[in-house]
Amino acid sequence: MTDYTVDDIANMTIETLISLRRDRFSLNMTTPQELDELPDDTESGHIKNHLVRWNFITFEDRQSQVKTILLIGTGDDDRMSWCTSPVTRVNLARGLVQTKSGSLYKVIGEQAERPPHEHVLHVAAAFKSWGMARALGMPVVFY
């Protein structure tokens, strides 16, 4: 387990959340090229949430050569931080994002330049809930 100071946590970014096994795993902002690899034929349906201050992040396992794209953002109605299951389809022209679980999200406005700190900590909490945070050296965040 990694020990963190308050300053360490206050200065964390998506890219620095992983502190162990960095030779194998990484977490970064998704590139436009990575998004272009996803199909854009999102299905119509019930929108689970409308997200503002949104970003895509990519979790990569270099050994398995697997990249997983996640959508993070703030719910427009509930003002809660969100981190989705893996993204499977993206149509930014329509503002629609579909995930592996079948959920459909609507992104509102432009993508944020950088995720706000509450989104970074929410990603750490999501990885904890998935049982992955400790092995990756992420701070243990929950709420």
C-alpha cells in the first residue's frame, strides 16, 4: 500500500493516479485517435444522465494490449461525479456515448480542458469499487 500526504492527494491528476506497476498499466486522457477507433452508431434510447465538464480517459494494460475508455463528468441534474463502464460507441456530433453496460449518456457542451479534482478522486473511488485501486497504488477513496 502506498502512503499519501494531503499535498499528494491535492495534486493528483488522472495521469498520476497509478503509482504502482506503471510499467504495465497507465491512465491518461483519451486521444482523438483513440476515440476515432470506436464506432459512432449509437442507438437511441433512454438517456441515463446528462454530463457536463466531461472527459474521456483511457486505462491501458500494455501486457494484454487492452485499452479501456471511460467517460467521466458531472451530472447536469444531480451535480454528482460520474465514471461510466467502458465506452463502446461515441457520436460526439449527437453528444451521445454508449457503454458496455448498455447505458446511454448525453454529453453537454464542450469537453473540459482537464478533469476537475473531484473527478480525479471519483475515478480513484471507482477503481476501488472495482477492486483495482490497491494493486495500482491508487489512494483508497470512498464515499
